[in-house]
Amino acid sequence: MANEPTRIMLGVNESTIKGYPHPSISSRKAFEWTLQKIVRSNTSGFKLQFLHVQVPDEDGFDDMDSVYASPEDFKNLKNRDRARGLHLLEFFVDRCHAIGVACEAWIKRGDAKEVICREVKRVQPDLLVVGCRGLGPFQRVFVGTVSEFCVKHAECPVITIKRSAEETPQDPVDD
């Protein structure tokens, strides 16, 4: 047991900024912080576990300017969402492999805060690291916050990493 690597789960998501099929600012920041402050040069001492939760659109129509005319259109939409999720995870896995850090990654669907806490219970990582947008109290009322929920409910220690002020987009709700 002493030789097993420390398992760090990272909840990661896509950027909400239009035209950016990339990791969110907060996810990227949490990942970079984990590598710099925890893993450092001890790449064999850690295993990173990347969880991406795809949140189903409430009305099923995330592209309001699109026309859906057949059941096949919805199947294509689901396939596109899965491909975007895989592309996101590939970003993190590629970087881990480039520096020699063991990792694994998977996608789940549902409410992000609930799914992350359920996966923490199932996988039992040593630590959970999540990004945080640093929203003010007014914005949190409308957007909610996954990181706060995880701090209160996850069954392991949780570290939240705020994005820096210079990384904050014009609309702080974007990430």
C-alpha cells in the first residue's frame, strides 16, 4: 500500500466561451496548479484521475439556431457531445503522458456536483481538485457553484483553485 501512487481526482470541464473547444480556464488552472504544487518532479508518486461531467441541456436544444428534423439528428448531437468530451480529456491525458504522470479519464452525464461526489465515493481518490471561477455572491445565486458543493459533500479532502483576476473573462460567469 505504501508504494501505491497518491490518486488525485480532477473535475474538468469545457470552456463556455464561444469558439473555444478547450478546457475551461478553471480546469486548466487546477490542472497546472496540481502539477506545479503537488506532483512537482515526483511523477511516479501520483496518478491523476480526470472526470468530465456532461450536463444534459434542460430542453435538449443547446444550439437554438439548428434545425432538428429526425431522430438521427439527436443521435448525431449526442455523438458530437461525446466527441467534445473525449477531446477535452485528451488534452489532459496527452499532457500527463508527455511528462510521465500516470492517469485515467472518463465521462459521466448528469448534474456535475452530484456526479463528482458520487464518483469520489465510488473511486475513493486521496484528494479532489476542482477549479473555481471565484464568482461573487450575486452570481452564485444564479449560477450555483460545483466547487462549494464538493467541499461540503465529497468524501475526501477537496482543494479548490481559483482562476486569477487576469484570467477572468469580461463576463465572469464564462469560463
